[in-house]
Amino acid sequence: MSWKIKQFGKKPKLKKPILIEGLPGIGNVGKVTVDFLIDELKAKKLYELFSYTFPHSVFVNENNLVELPKIEIYYKKMKKGSDLVFLAGDVQPIDEVSCYEFSEEILDILEKYKGAEIITLGGIGLQEVPKKPKVYCTGNNKKIIKKYKKGTKIDENIYGVVGPIVGVSGLLLGLADKKNISAISLLAETYGHPMYLGVKGAREILKILNKKTGLNVRLEDLDKEIKDLEKEMMKKTEELQEVSRKTAMKKLKGKIGEGEMSYIG
Amino acid sequence: MSWKIKQFGKKPKLKKPILIEGLPGIGNVGKVTVDFLIDELKAKKLYELFSYTFPHSVFVNENNLVELPKIEIYYKKMKKGSDLVFLAGDVQPIDEVSCYEFSEEILDILEKYKGAEIITLGGIGLQEVPKKPKVYCTGNNKKIIKKYKKGTKIDENIYGVVGPIVGVSGLLLGLADKKNISAISLLAETYGHPMYLGVKGAREILKILNKKTGLNVRLEDLDKEIKDLEKEMMKKTEELQEVSRKTAMKKLKGKIGEGEMSYIG
Amino acid sequence: MSWKIKQFGKKPKLKKPILIEGLPGIGNVGKVTVDFLIDELKAKKLYELFSYTFPHSVFVNENNLVELPKIEIYYKKMKKGSDLVFLAGDVQPIDEVSCYEFSEEILDILEKYKGAEIITLGGIGLQEVPKKPKVYCTGNNKKIIKKYKKGTKIDENIYGVVGPIVGVSGLLLGLADKKNISAISLLAETYGHPMYLGVKGAREILKILNKKTGLNVRLEDLDKEIKDLEKEMMKKTEELQEVSRKTAMKKLKGKIGEGEMSYIG
Amino acid sequence: MSWKIKQFGKKPKLKKPILIEGLPGIGNVGKVTVDFLIDELKAKKLYELFSYTFPHSVFVNENNLVELPKIEIYYKKMKKGSDLVFLAGDVQPIDEVSCYEFSEEILDILEKYKGAEIITLGGIGLQEVPKKPKVYCTGNNKKIIKKYKKGTKIDENIYGVVGPIVGVSGLLLGLADKKNISAISLLAETYGHPMYLGVKGAREILKILNKKTGLNVRLEDLDKEIKDLEKEMMKKTEELQEVSRKTAMKKLKGKIGEGEMSYIG
């Protein structure tokens, strides 16, 4: 199926934009980072993407109103260097084929704006909470890795540290390569527990983005905002888990024996 | 795929109809409510919907005959206020995409009748049987929530109480919003056990619908009918579970070791 | 996708044919019965059906050669009464949509031959081996049930005994109803264990078919052949289970901890 | 969906080519064998196949760069007898339908080169490490089995030893039969543990291929290279498992109780 894309405002002129992706994933490290940046930089909404290949549910927001799952694209014009484009959202497409199609769609949009580069963000799930999360990187060419390593503590020796990179964060890198767009993935260590929010990992990634893309977000703001973020993200995480819990429950129902009593009241 | 829709009788003229949805879900709260209303109000069947994206099985009814799974639309003309349209059925579409397509189909039908409003019904599964089930609501705008809260005990502070609303009950709200149709979901507490029938929750919802839509169904009738309903619904619930049990069994077969003896007789 | 149908020999003229279905299912009761009948009656192969929606594997046969999964249609001209058409095979289509499409395809074929009736066969899985399996029936109208009950011990009080009838055996009844073709399902009790072959149940169904369709198969032959049948069917059953076992293993692989030693030799 | 096929270099003229398939499977026996042969024979890359029905992830290679999953076709011109074509890759298509479509695509390519024969390679998973792995075979006709048995220790009595052959290794045999292309499958015993690499089984298969296809690969080379192969393959195996682990984790998340504490740092 094709994607429903809604544009907000006029098409901006963007200067060699860099796409920064932060969809849900391990520890929601990418999502925490990008949602914070959109807020902090007061980035402008450009597109809303919607598809029947999103989970078939609605979220209840803080105003007690429902919202369909959506993925959004924001942009922020920068004084110096490349403008920034952010890919944020509540969900990832539900299956393999739609995940590929979605990633292609994003690359098509980026090409229209003559996108220069892609940075995808994610987490590496450890068995315990990391004291000081390391940030690893991989990319679709050596040059972009060299560029981002310069002056930062990113570790490029990722081979053997992570397995395959699943979902949009991985596919954007692989598919961008076919279009000769440089792409890098920054992956911060985080605790692999499904309820754990990788805010500490997000902070490490922000430091790097600050240095390399001229963001200049104040980390003090981040520290203040973390408390709120925690609450809201915690909520979202639980909601996302609720979906799988319900699906799991449906599947489990069939395994409950006939001997069980049922109560009707 | 497209939906097979069979019309019964002539197209009625409906006065600003309100759609009330009650498909299978947690505790079957919505299904119990809407099936009861259709019976009690002697609502007329308008459409039967069928699709290959329904479960691939047939039900055996009380006459020992088989029936394909189906979803039906009934209507009831009201003396005062909006006419009522009911969405009832044995099943929900099997996957994400068909669930979205089905919900769009229902909205298209509703738009043809210049539908004014949508009420979806469901349950909130608790860890134990609620003594007096509370009814929560969420909607796609503040106005409809205000309207239904007035004079009732509906609790609108649902954020944090439920996770995402999965399936048709949720999607109808989200997709209606794109068409500027007001929609609300009434969710009654019920016991989350898969064998539990949420009749008590349904009764609380009926009280609210009685008051707000001029239904005037006699709750004494409900109390009398509950015994029968229980039996029939119990049966249906077991049948629905049988489907998942069989599917689960199929999957389990592969895990049974080679060492197991088999008996052929 | 469409079905690949290969015809064998010339199109025969069939006299009000009755379709008897026996695809894999609980205890393979239907499959055992129909495979035996095809053999015993020396029924002629008419069609071979194949589809990409069959399991993606090949079976190894007794000649150590591979065979793609297939479903076949045979026919037997009868001296008196309706001719018989048999639906036999190794597999059922893999999912809901393809199961519906396949059943429609079969009905289309049957209509071309002016098919008069459908009998689907299956098993009802009990917790233990039944001493003398009962045969239950359900159908898409009362008349066909009456016809088959006359002079036999079929029990029509099946409501509450079985849940939904899943797969082709069920769908053929439901979909035939839309085309005004009478259809009945004969379901014999059998042991619900995945490794158990429902030969005893099949024998009870054969007695009924013998009486009602003028088959005249000698049950003594059946008793002699059972030993061979057992071996072959046992084999097939194990192979079918192997498929799910492999699928299950694939899924389990992901759950095996990193701590496990691996040996490379 | 259709397959994206990228050709490398000019279309070669091939002499009655034999296709040798070695995609991932039990113990990766086929993959180990074919990857080794491509290396050892310095086979030339002819095609790269890509599809949205591959797993939606990228692999990190030894250079710390990402690679999309891909399947490749190589060829090697032989001085005597048939030229060889190799089917190698990281993955198999994700589901039944795409697995059939992929196999048809491969057969179409082979027919363009007037392919004479197909050899698919795989493993038979045992409960323990085999001391000296036996090689079994099955095929789509007796003649090819006879040809490959001559002068080798291949055991053709495979009926009852293996269940269905799942995936491309099996389908290529079944579908080739419809096109009158002879095809055989060589299956070496290996340990069924998901972390075990079937290098010993691969060695047995190589001996047979050496003798029957005039490969003349030096087994001493194999023995030297095994150490490196082990490391690299081990890595790939772990990565493939990582994908299923992540998928499994996603599914498990829903089962984690509400009582669990979550830590946010």
C-alpha cells in the first residue's frame, strides 16, 4: 500500500539537510533523543505519515483523547552548516515488507530536499544498567564514520558487539547506500530490560550531536527536562507494551484448559 | 480485498444516526451490550458484511447448523433524537491492514447515512472481578466527552488507566477524526480472565446509553435475560477460544518430542 | 494468487456428483477415510491443484524422491445414484485468505460438474482414545442432516460438543450455502493427541458412507489394509510435524542464551 | 513483489551449467560448502538478488560497515564437463509465498543459461555431534540419484530419515521437476544445535562434489581455511540468531508482568 503523507505549511528551502532518525527501538534511545531535540529546538512539523501497516490501535494522550499511531518529520533551520530534519514517531511499520517500503519513502522525501546525510539512532541492550554508556557507530561508508569519530569518543569497532540492526534504523543505512547517500548509525549502550528507558544513552548521543552538528542544545535543559520526559516516555512505553501484552494474551487464551472455572456476574 | 456487503430490505431514511459498535473484545463487554440492544429494541438488519480476512472457520449454532463468521449492521428508528445504528458480529478482521480497511468501510457506510456520531464499547480488564464496574471514556474531541459526561458517572480521566485501544473500537475513533465525525469510546471495567463475560460492565454501559440516547430499554428485562444471555455468550466465547486453542495446538505439535509413543487403533 | 490446476485425462460426465473432502486435520480422520476410498474404489485422478500458499517444503516419498505438496481431485462413477468426487491432499492452504480462496475454487469446480452435495470429513479430538467413536454431524441445512441421519447412528446434537470448524472442512459448508449447495460434515470422535491416527473414527465414517452413498467398500479390506495404512500415514504425520518442529526450532533459536557453548568440528 | 536483480559484468557463455545451492539452513552445511567453493575457485559474481521479502535488517561486516541482506549468484567456468553456478547468500526469503517466487526466479535464470542440473545442499540435524557424518540424497528422479551415487558413499535410503525439506533447498527440487530439470539434494548429518556449524558435514559433501563435478578443490586448503571460516561463520550465525532473538524479545515483552520494577537513569 502507499503511504498517506500530510504536509504542514509551505515546503521550506533546506540547506544540505541531515536526517536524524529516532523511532521506537531498544531502550527507546533514539526516540528519547529525537523527541527531546524537536522540543528543545522548537523544530517545525513538515510531514505526518500514516499507513494501514501501522499497529491497529489508538493511543490515549494526556488530554484523554485518542490519537492514531503516526510518524512525523520535523525540520530546523540552522545558522551554520546543514539544516536538520528529524524523523520521529510512536511506532515502526508492522512487518518486513512495509518496513522496507517506509524506509524507501523516507529516502525519496530526503532526496527531494537534496539531503546530504543520514544519522540513525539506537540502543545496544546490555544485561545490566551501564554506568557510563559507550556510543558505538557503524555506517554505509568509511568516510562518514571518520567524520563523526573526529573529536568524539565514538567507538567504531562495532563488529562482534552488535548483531544485525533491525528495522528502520538499519534499513535506512543499507538503502541509502544504493542512492549514494552517506549514512551513519549511533548506538548507545543501555539496559536491555523492556521497561528501561535509555535516557542516559540518549544523553551521550546528544553530546556527540551537539559537537558534530552545531545543535548547541543545553545539556542543563536536558537534565531538568529528564524528570518530565521520564514520566511521559514511561507512559508511552507501557502503552506500546500493552499492545503486545494484549496480542500475547489473545494467543494464550487458547492454551487455557477446559477445566478452568468461569465466573459470570 | 474488498468487502462483500449484502443489504437487507430497502435503504431506510435515518435521522442523524449514531453508530454504536459492539464487536468481540475484552470480556465481550461491547458485544454483550449491543447484542442485547438489537434484541430488546427489535432493531432491523440492514447489512451483512463478509470478508476472506475473517477467521477461516464456521460456527455451529443452536440449530446444529453452521454459519460463516459475519459482522452485521442493524438500525432502530427513534421517536426522539438521533436514530441508532448497531455494529455487531462474531469476529474482528484477522490482521492490522484488514482491521483498518474494515473500519474505513464502516465509516463510508455511516457517511452515506449522514451519521452524526459514533460510540464504541469495550472493556478494561482488571486482575479481579470488579464489585461495581466503573465506566471510563475517551474520544476524538473534548466536546463529545463533555456531552456524554453530563449527568452520568463516566470518568474521563482515562490517561494512564488503559493502554492503546486495539482493534475496531479504537480505529473507528481515530479514523472518524480524519472525517470530522465525533466519536467516543465507553469502556467498562471487567475481569480480565479470558473466560469471563463482562455482563456487569455491560449493564453499567446500558444505564449510560439509556440516559443519553433515549433508548429506554428496561433494565428489568436485562436482568431477566441475563441468565439466557450467559449461556449463549458462554458458548460463543468458548467457540472463539476453541479457534485459538486449535491454532495453538497446531503450533505446539512441532514441540512434542520424538520419544512420545503413539497409539493407533 | 490464482491456483494452478492440472487436468488429467478428459473431462468426465458425472451424474449429480457428491464431493467427499478428506484433507489433513484432527487425527487425520478425513484424510485416512478419503485416501482409503480412492485406493479401494480405484478412483481416477481428475485434477491436481497447486499454489504458492501451500507450505514451502517438499515431502520425500517411499521411492526416496521429492514431491511438492499437492491437493488432488479424484472421481468414481457409480452404477446407482450420484457419482463421487474426492478431495484429497497432503496439506491445507497456509492462511485464512488462501483457505477461503481455495474453498471457493473447489466450489467453482463442483458447480461446473453440477455437483449435488458436499460431505466434509473430520475428527473431534477427545482427551483419551474413544472405545467406540461416535460420529456427529452438522450441515448448512436441516434437510441434508435428516437425509444422512436416516438409518444411521449419526448424532446431530453437535452444538456444544465442538467449537468452530476450522479450515476447508468448515468453509466448504459455509460457502456452499451461499451457492445453495447442500453440505454436511461428518465428524468422528478420535484421540486429540497430535501423533494419534484416527483410523477407528475413519472406520465409523466409512460404515455410514457405505450405507448412504452406495460405496460398498468391504470393511474386511479396510481391516487388512489398516496395518499398511498405519505405517504410511504415521510417516506422513511425522513429516507434517517435522515442518512445524523446524519452524518452532527456528523461533526457539533466538531464545538460547549467549552463554551456551558451541562446538565446531 | 518482483525481485531486484543486479548483473555484474557481461553475460557469460556457460556450458550446460550445474547450479549448486548453499543458502542458510540446518548447521549452515550448504552455506559453508558453497561459500568455501566460491572462495577457493575464485568464482565470478554474476548476479545480486534483493527483495523486500528478506529480513528487515542490515548486517555489520568485518569493516564495521553495514550490508543489506542479499543472495548472490556466482559462476566458474570448468575445463572439463559442465560449468558451475553457485547460489549463495545471508538469508532465505521470509515466508512461504516469497520462498516459492524466489525459487521460480532462480529456475528462470538457470533456464536462460540452459542449466543442465541442480544440486541443493543441506544438513540433517542429529541429537549429537556425528563422528563421521553420513551424506544422504534425494532428488526429483531416479536417474540423477543413480548418477551421483556411482562411486560415492551417498546413501539414497532417506525415506524415514528426514522429514519434509523446508525452504529453497526443497522447493528448487520440486519446482525443477515441473520444468524437466534434474535436481538432487545432498544432505549431510550434522549436530542439530542452533549454534553448531556443520563444517564436518560440509567436508563430506565437498569430497563428493570433488569427485562428481571435477572441482578438484584441495581438501588441505579446506583444513587450513577452516579456522578462519569458523570465526567468520560463527559471527554470521550469531547475527542471524540475533534477529530471531530480537523478534522473540519483542514478543516476550508483552508477557512481562506489571509488577516488574523499572529503572530510569
